[in-house]
Amino acid sequence: MNLAVGLAGVGVAVAIYGSVATWSSASAQFRHLRIRTVTQPIPRKYVSITLNSTFAATLYVVAVLIGEGVLYQQEVNHSVLRVLVDSLLVLLVYDFLYYFFHRWLHTHTMMRHVHGVHHRVQFPEAMDGLFIHPAETTGGLALLFAAMAVVGPISVASFLIVAFVHAVANIATHTNLVVPHPAFALFNYWAVRHDFHHSTHRNSNYASIFPVWDRMFGTYR
């Protein structure tokens, strides 16, 4: 599969999921599933989210254009097992790097000038993972691409899986919803941990996907 075409498909799937999650987290129909019910209007928030989404998409385009042979191999055909193992390794390396990046963002200077934009959100909603400073977008995606280079170059299939999981996790952590069904257990776990991070324990739960790093370095709450 051509990577550009595959990423377009991933983008559509993520946009659909994000739209449904945004509607669900704001809908009165699902109010009883919210972790917290307080609303927090932030002026021009969705303008910032739209611009940041466009910027993130542009960075992906740049990665596709210049990353062949370093981040991914267009022609390689790995087994299903290899695709899954590579995808998991990339996500583990990324989340390890992101843990320390996120901790650094919580230093006084970075919180004041960069990460404080995101922490204006005290009551997360689905798309608030994209309500961040452009420097944070750049840093986060640079770490993701760096993880691909460390593990890879990976196959197109692994690249698409990583991009999809990264985007879905970013949305899921901010949904503010706990759905009482086993199928949503991982999504609920992400949402509760990150809501905790936004509310009363900012200096905890820095990892994005895997809790192992917070447990290892004593910041798990």
C-alpha cells in the first residue's frame, strides 16, 4: 500500500472517531458517563485545534516525503507478526521518550511558555489533545518519528498502525467519559488517568500510552 494513501485513510478514520468522541463527551445523552461534568468555555479553542490539526498533518506529509529509508520502507513486505512487533516497539520507544518530554514540559519555564496552553483545560474534552502549543506538536511528533527511525525503517503497515494508535490514544485520553463496557476498558483507563493529570495531580501520569514508565519512575497516580 502507498503510505500517503494509507495515511489519508487513517486520517479519515481518526476524524470520524474524533467527531463521535467529541459529540459524545459534550452530549447531554451521555452526561451520566462523564468523569466530571463541569464545562469550561475557552475562547477560540476550536480554531486553535483546527490550526494545530492542519500543522500536525503537514508534519506527517513532510515525514512521508523525506522519511523513506529512514522512517519507513515503501516496498518491504513484513509478516503480520513482524508488523505488530515493530508497531509495539515503536510505541514503547516513543512513549518512553514522551514521558521525559512531558516531564520537561512541566518545568516552570516550559509550563509558562509552552505546556501551559494545554493546561488551560482543566476539564478535558475529546479533541483537547490538539489544544497545545505548536512547539509541543513539533516535539511530540519528532519523538514519534525518532522512535520509528530507532526501530526501523519500518513497513508501511507498521507506520499506519503507529499513526492510528497514537492519534486514537491522544483523543481517548481526553474524552472525559467512562463507558461501562469491557470493550472500552483501555479507553476508560486512559481517560481516568489523564483526567487525574489535568485536575489535581499535574505532576503525575506523564506517559501517553503505557503506564509502565510512570510506575518505573514513581509518578503513577
